[in-house]
Amino acid sequence: MSDLNAIMSIGGQALITHQQAISVTSHNIANVNTPGYSRQELAMSTNVPSDSEIGPMGNGVSPDAIERIYDRFINAQINNESQELGRWDAQKNAVESLEMIFNETYGYGLSEAMSEYWNAWQALTINPAGSAERQVLVTRAQILTSTFNKLDSDLTLSQQDLDLTIQGTITDINRLSAQLADLNQKIVASEIGTQNANDYRDRRDLVLKELSELIDLNAFEDANGNVSVLNASGRPLVSATASWQLSTELNVVSGLQDVVWLDDDGNSVNINNDISGGKLKGWLEARDVLIPGFLNRLDALAQTLVTEVNNLHQTGFDLNGIAGEVFFDGTGTAADIEVNANIVGDPGLIAASFDPLPFPSAPGDNRNAVEIAKLQHQLLMSGNTATFNDYYSSLVRDVGNEVLKSDSYYTHQSEMVAQLDNYRESISGVSLDEEMINLIKFQNAYAAAAKLVSTADEMMQTVLQMV
Amino acid sequence: MRVTNNTMIHSIVRYLTRQNEALFDRQNIIASGKKINKPSDDPLGMGRVLDYRQTIASIEQYQTNIQRGKTRLDVVEVNLDLVDDLLEVVRAIAQDETGGTTESRQRAAESLKDVYDQILDQANSKFNDNYLFSGYQTKTAPFSRDDTQATTFDQFTITYNGDAGDMQFIVADNTTITMQADGQPIFHDAASGGINIFDVMRDLIVGLENDDTAAISIQSGLLEQGETQIQDIRSANAPILYQLQTTENHWEHYKPKIEDLLGTEENADITRAVVELQSLELAYQSTLATAARIIQPGLISFLQ
């Protein structure tokens, strides 16, 4: 009797076990497209055998645990590479928008503006007293200065846009940190005992991966199942159930937002220069290193242009025989370079001639205009090794090179992350074909176990009828 | 390696994205006709394109400058040619009148007064609203006849109102050609031992009016030197013209070469781009077809 009961109970346990197996399979199938999901498996094992005269008798199967199939090292690797991926992705996007600003493809950029400006000086040398030539020179000069102004303001605007993006990213980071802390709590709570909080762990891995794309970090799991996250400069973002926030603070020198970390007392610690990976690094690199670099070079170009032209212009004399004023106003930066308003109002003030004494003026003297026109091909930039156009075209070339560089790093990184993803997928991914087969497998076993139960039941009936 | 549905799907998506990007790039090249649509397409090429464009713009300006220079030289030459002819006429008349009568000398003097004025006009000729022979004082007539004190012709003096300025033309990078604009060496050079053509003519006319044979013949001789003076100036302009023409020829040959280089650097070879587009399209379609074959079947469709 007890054997028949044993058979029935083995059957019953088999039914339950395989039903649970199918349940796990159905969970896998449902989550085939869930990002970050690791397939789960029901671990079954035989029950403890009971003793009998003929030796130990098996006692059927029972479910042990639901295991999550994953490789923890792969996840760590993916997180590391995601930091680099995020960084180059962000930097590439930032620099690509910059190269559009240097609109040189169709020839309406600074290069042409400078060329037209110098040609206008040459045209003036042919007829130095001509009012048409003087007016054209003023107009071309104004086009030149406004091109400089626009380049500068477009670059500065990009910096401000990046500011907004950085602030948005900080909000995301804070949200993810809070989620991590919350998941830590849930995982520790559900894993009291020996159970696995599989789905929570999957979610936590996903949050970690998202976070690594945004900022560089070190993550490790402690004995309790909490994941701690440190920013690479050693400051914690998440530790057990506590999370720390990042924020932004206005830097009065640059006028842009610095990234700060808020410690336990609410004091802010400037970590702007400590960030070394993730999208945040990409944005910061573009905003704080690349764009200022380009702006400085533009300013250097404007500065030298203004200085050289003004120097020559002030040694010259205008149509009235009066010494020339400055040709360009402003402090010599690309942002505020402009044509002297007096000259705009009266092109006769353009100083094309040398000292006319003893005559009151020298309308046919084009010597100063010739000297200024010659500035175009003189080596005045880069320690007297480059002309204005050389300097500018190397700036444009460098912008293009930055894009190519970011692009190639990004492509390389995304290939690498894709490879790692594939590897992770091969371990943890759900294959519908496999699950189908498992479904059939467990269903057959379920049918067989049901048959077992009914067989045991029939045997019981037979025995009872014997009485 | 265990390959799951997601592996294949992600892979296909990646390849399709990459191929779409390549197709898009090619399309841009064909539509714009340019190989370089943004600096990152070819940074070194973009740098060269900017250099070539500047060179071409400069050359075009030099060509304009040279053209104006040549025109100015032409106008000067035409003027001096006329002055030369006029002086010859004057000298012919003077020679005739060495043996002339008092009446014919009077008539000659009157007609020579007109010639005098005509030569004065030539010396004061303008080009493009600027006086040719005043040096830098291009808005002031170079030669004026000072008739405030004069009552008779013999009291007329000519004043030179210009300066010794010249005219520079920029014809190449850091290269200028200088043309004389000073009227003094041409018409008025008594200070440096040359002939003051106006004074000579005045003295000739006065001599004719006064029936002074000796004066007539002296001035005739001086006139001949005056003509030589003018001719010397004209031949001094010849090398300048030659220099201008040589430089012009140089630019005419050089500019198309730079334009070629620019075109090679910048312009897309449309034929080649279209062929590349076709092969990319083929690859894209193959990927799509393969994807369709791989993604669709699953065990599910085969289970009863």
C-alpha cells in the first residue's frame, strides 16, 4: 500500500514539477524580447531515496530552484565597454554637429569671406579714390566680421546645448542610482534563505548597464547581494540601499555647468575633471576641451587679422589726408570683431595712402592699400609659418579629423559591445526553438506522469476489488 | 556558439543599418555632385579644397589687376603718341617758318597756340576719372597755365600741380608692377636737365609773333629734344607692358591647372558613384532577402 501511495505521490510530484517547468518555460517564451532578460531553468533533482530490502528506492523528482543562466563576468565586461561606447557615441554626436557650423562645402564660409575681403583691398589699389571700390571694401569687411561673429556664436550655442544635455543626463543618472538602491533592497529581501531573485537581478543588471553608458563606474556585489557602485574617482553613487545624487553647478569662469557630487552633508564636490567615461565624458570633452580649442583658434585668427590690419591702417592716411583710425573695432576676438562704425558711415576714412605731405591728401596713392592687400599671403600665423587661410583650413581639417576619430572609435566600440552582447545572448538568451522543444519535452513528461497517477489509481482499484 | 533569435535579429539590424548608411552617403554624393559634403568626408581633401579655392580667387583678382594695368598703359601710350605726333607737326611748321614771312609767321603762331592748348589737354588727360600724369594727386589737373598775371602769351607759365607718385599694380602674391604717373619727366623736366615742352612751345610762338628767326630755330632744336624725351618715356613703358603680358600668360596657363586640381579633389565622379550605389543596393537587397529567409521559420511552424 505504501508503495502504491509512493507511486502515486511520485506521480503527483512529477506532475507538479513538470507543471512548474512548463511555467518557467512560459516565462522564458513571454520574455524572449525583454531587454536584459536571462533565461531561467527549473533545476530538478531526485528526491532522497528511501531504504528497502533490495537497496535504496528512488522517490521521484522535486524542483530545487529556478536558476538564471548568466555569466557574471560577461556583464562586467559589457559594462566596462559600454562606458567607452557611451563616451564615443556622445562625443561623435557633439562633434558632428560642430562640423556643420564650419559650412565650407558650398563655399560660403569664412574662407570665402576672407578671400573676398583681400580681393576688395586689391580692387581698391586700382582706384584708391573710387567711392564704389571703397564701399565694396566696407561691405566685404562687414561680411567677414559677421561670419566671424556667427561662427563664434554658433560654437558657443553648441556649448550651451551641451549644458542642457548634460543636465538631462545627470537627471537620468540620479534616477538610475535610485532604482539601483531600490532593487538592491528588493533583492536582499527576496533572497533571504536560498531563493534567487532572478527577475530583479536581471533588472538590476539592465539598470547597471544603462548607468555605465552614462558615466564611468566601478560596480561590485557584496556578500549580501547588494551591488555597490562607485564613480571612478572613488565617490559612491550607490551603496546597499543608499544612493548619492549628482547635480550641476554654475562655473562662473566658463559660464557653463560643472558636474558636482553631493555628499552626505549636502556639500557639493566638483567632479567635472574626474569623469573619465560614459556619455557624460563625451559631452564634457566636447564642451570643455574641443569647442574651447576651436574657439581659441578662431580667436587667434581674428586677433592677428585685427592687429595686422589695424597697425597698417593706422600708419596710412585717408582720402582727406588724415591719419587712419583703426579699421576693425572690438577686442580682437571672433565674438566682437566688427568694422569701425566711422568707416562704415564714411568709406572715405579708409586709409589707402601714405603720408601725403606736403600735399593735403593723395587720392592716387595706393601704397598703404597695397601693403594691406599683401597681408593675405604673408606668414603671420602659427609662429610665422602659416597664412590666414592656411591656419583656417587646418582648423577645418582638424574638425573633420575629430569627427573621423570619434566615428572610428565609436564603430570599434560598438562592434566590440555587439560581440559581447552576442556572447551574452548565446549564454542567457532565449531561443524559441529550444523553448518549443522544452515545452514538448515537459508536456510529454507531464502526460506520462498523469498516466502514472491514473495507473497507480487503477492498481489501487484492482487491489480494493480483490477484497 | 548558441545562436538565439535575438542574436540573429540584432545582427541583421546592424548590417541593415550599416548598409543604409552607406547608401545614404552615396546618394548624397550623387545628389550634390561633390565627393566632400562635410569636412569629415575627407579632412585633408577639404583643406586642399579651401587652398585651391583661395588660389583661384586670388588669380582672378590678379588677372583683373593686370587687365587694368594694361589698359592704363594703353591709354598713356595713345596719349603720348598723339603728343609725339603733335610735336612733329609743330616742328614741321617751325622749320617751314624759318624762312617764312612775317604774315605767315603770325598765322603759324595763332595755329600753334591751338596746338599748345591741345598738348596741354593731353597732358591733363584722365583715365577712369583720375588724372594720368599727376602722380598721387589724381584729382588735380597736373598742368595749369598760370594766366592770372599774364597779359601776353609770353607771360604764360606752366605749373606742375602733382607730385612724383607712381601707380602699383598687384600682379601676384607679394609682387607688384610699378608704372610711372609723374608728369614732370614727360612734359616739364627742366629741373633735371630735360625739356619743358610747354615753355619751348611758348617761346616758339613768341618767336613767331616777334618775327625772331633765331628764336625760332633755337626752339625747333629744343623741340626735337622734347620729342626724344617723349619717345624715351614711351620705350621705358615697353618692358612694363612686357612684364604684364608675361604675367598674364602665366596666370592663363596656371589657373586651369588649379581648377583641375580643385575639380579632382571636390567633384564626384558621378559614373563611379552610381556604379557603387548599384553594388551597394545589390548588397542591401541580398541582406534583406537573407534576413527574410532566416527570421521567418521557427520550430513552431513545423509543430503539428
